[in-house]
Amino acid sequence: MTKVIPYRGAIVRVISFQGNHLVESVKSKVFAVMCLLTVGAYLATRHWSKPPEHAPGGIASTHSFAPEFSLTDLSGRKLELSSYRGKVVILDFWATWCEPCRTEIPRLADLQNKYRDRGLQIIGISLDDEPKAVRAFYQQFNMNYPVAVGDANLAERYGGILGLPVNFVISRDGRIYAKHAGEVDISLIEQDINSLF
């Protein structure tokens, strides 16, 4: 025999089972489901949002040296990573349609202004298909650093860029010091570059 009754604000079912009464609360089921969802969210977050990748000694273990590239920037000049040896470089992979990129780019422009004289150089690599959209974005956001349009091949050379933005902090000798994937607090990038000056 099963009977549904209200009990302390919860809907409960009293089930008769060999003379004993078992109270099964909907609240306890909801609580159990919420616990499982919380644990699942924690594990997913822990797996997919990793902190910046630093290796012992300050150099990232995934790429000892940043892969070289030669592109043409939006003003038609040759843009080669090797020409920035001796500077701390933030290599920023982004796209015009990326909302976190729209938030981050003005902050990167501020960093460029603040640390230019200490040897910082930011380089933007857009992963858009159309240079025309990138040019309009560049002007709209008053970007004060070189920007070029990259491609899947370049993204793959940097370990595969699966989400945007992705920033690589590169030391004066051309080694990858840190990688930041996704929207990140700009102060973390600032800490990285300050440790390389």
C-alpha cells in the first residue's frame, strides 16, 4: 500500500513494506541529484579550465621554444616572431566574433602602453576568415600592436587552439613561459610579464 502525504514542507510517500514504514522524501532525491551535479561540475571545471602552464624554472614544458612564423600584418609589413627576440612577447590568438576577446583586447592595449618601454611587445593573431572584418575591428578597438590573420596551420603549431582567446607569454629568448586559455584575469598575464623583465 502506498500513500502520499505532506511532511515538513516536502511531498513524501509512505510505503508499507512487511509491516515497516519507509519514508521516501522528494527533498532527499533532489539533494542527491544536486550533489551529483555539483561534483560533476567541479570535476569538469577542474579538467577543462587549467591554470597557466608553468614548468619548473619558469619555462613551459609543452613547447620549449615558441614556433616561428612569418605573416603579413594588417598594414602590409612582414611580421616574424624572431624579429622580437630580446622582448617579452604576448602572442594573442583571438577572433572578431569572440566575446571574451572583445573584453580582453582593450586590456592588452593598456598593457602595451604601460610596458612598451620595458620591452613588452604584444602580437595579435586573428583566426578570422576575412581580413576586412579584422581591419574594421582593429580600428574600432584602437589596437596599438601588430595584428595578422593566422590560419589553422599556425594554430596547430601552437598545440591546437580549440577556444579563444589563447595567450602565450614568451620570454626574451623566445621560450614559452606561460599559456592562458580562455578569459583570464589580466593581472595574471601582468604577473607573468613582470617576472620576465
